[in-house]
Amino acid sequence: MTFLSDDCLVSIFQKLQNGTDRNSFGLTCRRWLHIQNISRRSLTLHFSYETTAYQSYMRYLPTLLNRFCHLSSVSIAGCTELPDSALLGLKNLKTSLRSLSLYCCFKITDEDCGIQALSRGCRLLNVLVVSCCRDVVGTGLQGCSQRLEYIEAECCMFTREGLLGAVGAGGLKYLNLSNPRCSMNIDGVALVLAPRLQFLNLRLCRFISNESIATISKACPLLEEWSLAVCHEIGALGWKEIGLNCCNLKVLHVNRCRNLCDRGLEALRDGCGRLRVLYMHGCNQVSRMGIEMFRLRRYDVEIRSEECVSIGPRIYDFFA
């Protein structure tokens, strides 16, 4: 087998479907172990509430990132004590890394060695998960590549500058800013820089205003799914803007929106020509008559009562 080229061995390794066979391949000799290492495309450190588990992750992460030099997806979810410096090893993946999850990595920041280093160094990054990273406000994403299309930032307190940094490259298609702690008004002006946005999750952003809704609806003409569940401050004017401007909207979530009334529902009914699914329950100002009139005029729209936490594509499929 010594006459086989590395490319041939890589091809053989990639055809092995069984995990046991792949592990056995690397045990044959040092050369075959090297082939196994360079052929690995994903690394997942499984979320654990045990302190000893994520301490081990922190200890071995630099070695793993150095060993597997062609990873396209990395998930370090749950390493609550992981410092910015631990991300330096990702610089070796600048030509291959496409998906990165830092879910619940509480110590990660936007500083030079943290998110900022990633956005500047990993220019092929397509998916970034920073949900529950308490110190990430988005400013580290300033100057990120247009290839960054999916940002999962649930429970992150993005500032206006941070949001501008996240969307500034103009390539964003998916953005999740859902936040039960959000006491501020999401600045719709920042999303003017995200004309390709298709999926926007603002669930629990209670104080988003009619003005921000109007700006987003005009600036993001490609929106297909939008969650505004529990966005209490949106009134008739906001719903009217959605009806007028969201011509490509197919799925809308309005669960528990206190200020959605018959007039607002009428605006959605008469606009949003491509709407096919409306998630709605707990809207106490919407009368039964208003719902029946909606169904009569828009028989092509299915009204569902369940409330969805996630929308759009399954982000974690990128880490399978």
C-alpha cells in the first residue's frame, strides 16, 4: 500500500462510512493517521454541565485544532470558561472554517483575540453561533466577510454599532436576535445594510417600535420568515408597513403581540400577498370576527396556534 498517493488514500478514507472503520484506518501507521487527521471536516465538543468535562475541552482544544487542520465546522458549545485566547488556534483554519458555534461560551468577547480575530482571519466563515455569549455585543464583527450569511445571537445584547458591524458586509441571510432580556428598541436603521436578509427572528424584543418595523420592512424586501412574537409595542402602523412592504413574506409569527388588533390583522390580510402561514395566539385585541374575516379573504393562509422558538433553516444542521 506504500505506492498509493496521499490523494488516493484520502479518497479511500472518505468512502469509509463506519466510524469504527475510520478509526481503524488511522491506527494502521503514522502516514495513515496523518491522512485521517487532514480528512476530518468537523469537530464537536459536546455540551456538558460537568465542570471536569469543559476543563478537559479547554486543555485539549489547542492540540485538536492543530491536529485537524482542515476542519470546516467547529462546535465548542458550553465551554463557559473558554477565554478569547483559546480561539487563536482557529487561525490555522482560515482557509477551511465555514461554521463555528460558541454557544454559551460566556467569557468570549468582541476584543482583538476574540470575535474580532475571527471576523478578520476566517474570511470563509458562513455560520456563526454566539447565542448566550454575554459579553458579545456585535462590535467584533466589524469588517466581517460577505460570506457570513447566518448569525445566531439569541440572548446577546447587540448594540447599534454591533448590529451595524454584523450586517455591514451585506451578505447576511439569517439573523436571530431573540432576547428575553432585551429592554431596548432594536434599531431598524442598521438592517438597511442587510438587503439579502430572508429570515429574521426578533421574538421577545418587546420594545421594538413601529418606526423600526417600517424601516426593516422597506430595507429587507427578500424577507421570507419573520418572528415578531411577544413584540408588544408594534401597533396598527407597524402592521400596516409590513402589509405594504413585505411582498415576499411567507411565514409570520405574531404570537402574544398585545397591540395586534383587528385593524392590524386587516393590514396583514390586505397585504403580504405571498403569506402562507400565520402563527397567532394570545392576541387579545383580535376579535373572533377579525379572524373569520381574515380566513374568508385569505383562505390560502394557514393560521397556526403554536409558538415557535426557532425559525428558518436548522442552524445546527451545519454542524452535523
